[in-house]
Amino acid sequence: MDLLALRKVMDTPSFPQKFSQMQIRRVVSLHVAGAVDKRPARLYIPYGKVRGVILFFHGGGFVHGGLNAYHGICCRLALSSHAAVLSVDYRLAPEHPFPAAVEDAEQVWVWLCHVLQQRFPNQKVVVAGDSAGANLAAVIAFKARHAKSDQLAGQLLFYPTLSGAYALPSRFQYAENYMLTKRLMEWYGKMYLTEESCFENVDFAPLLHTDFSGLAPAIIITAQFDPLYDEGRYYAAALHKAGVKVWYRCYGGTIHGFLNFYVFMPKAKKALSYAGQTVRNLLEAADHP
């Protein structure tokens, strides 16, 4: 399958979009400031009082994925969190290799903070994503710490990729037969990273940071049969050791990307509900320090 065909298949919604959004107030298509151009985005607005904003970055190995594939997931997060969800379509590799996705994510973060400061100064943000998108969310959490931003209330990471070239045990244990394979991860790496040194860059491998103190509270969800299982688990442990508040859950019997099967997988629905409710608690606590 060629790359364009792959992207088309992988950006297909798992459930009809009009039905997914029936339980939320509105979905708005817009463009937001990326690093070099305006990036397509969708804003999901729940009913009732909006508690804050979830800035969501989709997965897909930095190569595919998009707004359509994550439409239902974003609707469910908006519903359970009572927060607006801003889903952003960042630039993809190999046309735009590392650090293009990071640059887009950072620029969107800066833009969103500016908008909130100007119009909704009491609103806080939770950065979120799954897989490659969770990588971007974690990277933004470090950049927010460096900038001493007080607008980041938390980071929500679904089965994140975080350790770069440093292969943790789960990469070998679940290297085959569980959808995301060792060979596939190597292909993603070749598409996204143009130099070997990039694998050890903390903007690709945030787990290689030496200081995790002062980061935003983290909600980390992993899948049991996933080569990236240990990356989320080790990150949770590093944050906890540094005194950062962490909510960590591993869903047994699941594989990488299981959220996308929420239509017929009860554990995926439970994970999204748990994540949304925990985000809601974080945002409410930020609103009443």
C-alpha cells in the first residue's frame, strides 16, 4: 500500500461522525497557527459549563492519522471531561520529518495559551494524545515547565512512545503478533527521523530527561500487550519518584491502539471515561486551588 492510500485508510472514522457527536453541543472546523502554516483542527464543545481545554494530538507514528480517525474519541473525551477538545492535524513525515511535528505542537500550544489569556483567563489546558500524539503531549509538558507556564493543568497520555532508541523490555516481549510490531516501529522511525542522533533527542525521547520534577500532573494509560507498555509505565514511575502526581492504569488484555475500537470494546470505553473524568477533576482542582 502506498503512503497516500495508507493515510486514507488510517484516517477513516471507526463510527459515523454524525452519531459520535450527538452527545456534545457542537463541533467546529477551524485552522490554527502551526509552525509554518495554518493547521486544520476541530474544536469539540460539550454541553454545560466548559471546564477547560484538552489539546489533543493524534497518533499514527508521525506518518498517518488525522482528525477523522479520532473524531469519536474526541467526542467521548469532551463528554466525560466537560472540557472543550481541540484536535490538531500536525505536519506528517516523511515530507515533514522531525522536528516538524514538535514545532507544530509547540506553536499550537503557544497560540492556545495566548487565546485563553486574552479571552478566557481562568481556563486551563491539559495536553493529550495517543502513541505518537502522546509523545508530543509529553514533550509539550516539558516545554511548559521550561517556560514556567501556569496554564498547563495536566498531561493525558495513552500508550505513549517515549524512550527513543532505548529499548525497554516490552519492546522485545511484544515485538510480534500484537499489531504494532518491531518492524513497523522501525519503519515509523525511518520515516520520521533523518539522523541517528534524533533518537536520543529529548524532543523525541522525553524519557531520557534527567529531571522530571515540576512537571504537570499526568494521567497515563497503557495496554498490556503493547511493545510500548514499559514506556508509559517507566514514565509514570519517573514522575512519581520526582514528586509529580500520577494516575496510572494498564488495561489488561488490550493491544496498542485499543481506544480506536471503543465502538465494540468495553475496556476502550472505560478507559476514555476514566481519562475524561480524571481530567475533569484536574481542571476543577485548577479552578479552585
